[in-house]
Amino acid sequence: MKNKSKQSGADSTQKFLHIAEVKDDLVVLNDGTVRGVILVSSVNFDLKSEDEQKAIIGNYVNFLNSIDYPLQVVIQSRPLDIDDYIERLQKMEREQTNELLRMQTADYREFVKELLTLEKIMSKKFFVVVPYSAINDKKRSFVSRFSAVFSAAKVVSLSRKRFDEFSDQLDKRCNFIAAGLASLGLRSQRLSTQALIELYYNSYNPDLYQRQNLEDISKLTIEK
């Protein structure tokens, strides 16, 4: 009975996870649709001039009007982890030969540590989730979209050819979205398979992630 109860708990938890698998830089959901995730830089809108703000708004409107499928914007906030930064400061302090600079480094390190104790500093990451579903693809024929309604749940076990088709269509969408974001002055980078696993692991296990984390996706850089 005890084992059965544990198994039942595991099954009930699994029902809340809509992800069937993650591979080839995309996420396959249980309903047979796929997702690509793009990491996006931020822009300080308030620091822009009035003309720049109007240009950004205009480009944003044009960007939205050019899309005929839904997008999901996700903002992930996490406590800022500066342990590595503090360790680098300590190393600089130990290796500093100039006594005055060594004392200044030590004072700065203590200032940063004290600042974090006074106020919780959060780091934010911005993501755009790009979907693809054969059912909603207006470029496909009605017959192919109609048949996809009955086969969507089986997509995860379809042939490699069908999977590659979905992947190719999603790649085109992600490239189009990246170009649109660039017109807004935003840099972007699509998450790889490993980065996707880390993102979802972090999202579903934020507390555990801080104690026993995978490679941090903050190591990703958005090329200028």
C-alpha cells in the first residue's frame, strides 16, 4: 500500500508537467505542440529621448502587427547571487601589493556584503516563448490541419521527418521574432537544449536550484 501511495503521488505530480521532452533546442509538450525560448535583453525606456521612445513604440506596434500567432513573455526574478563576485574581490584583496588599494578593496567588499543584507537585490531575465502547432498553422491545408487535431497527442512519437518539419517551422518563427526584437534595439539569443533544461529546472525548483544548481543560464551572453 505504501509503494502504491508513493506511485500515485508521483503520477499526480507528473500530470502538472506539460513537457514531454526537450531536445534539438526546442520543447515538446504533451499535446504535440513545440516551443522555442528566446532570452532577450532589456532597454531602459525612461532614459531614451522623446523621439527615441516614439520610434520604439512605432516599431513595437509594427512588430506586433506582423505576428499572426500568440507569444508568451516571461519575466523571471531571482535573488542576485554574487558569491563568485565576492570571491574574486577576496582574491584581488589577497594579491594586492599596494596597501592602500588592498584596504579600499576590502572596504568595497564589505560594503557590497552589507548592501545585500540591508536589501534583497533581484536579478531579472526576460524570455519570449515562441510556439508552433500544425493545427494553428494557416499556411497548411485545411485537411492537414484537421488531421493534426487527432494526431497531436502522438506527435512526440512520430517519425524524425515529422519532427524535423516542426523544428524547421519553429526555427523560422524564432528567427523572425529575433529580427523583430532587433528592430526595437533588443538583443536576443535562442536557448539551446541544455539551457532549456536549466531554465525549466530552475523554474520548477527555485529553492533547490539555489543549493544544487545546474550550470547557470546567466553564463549565456547576448552578442551585440
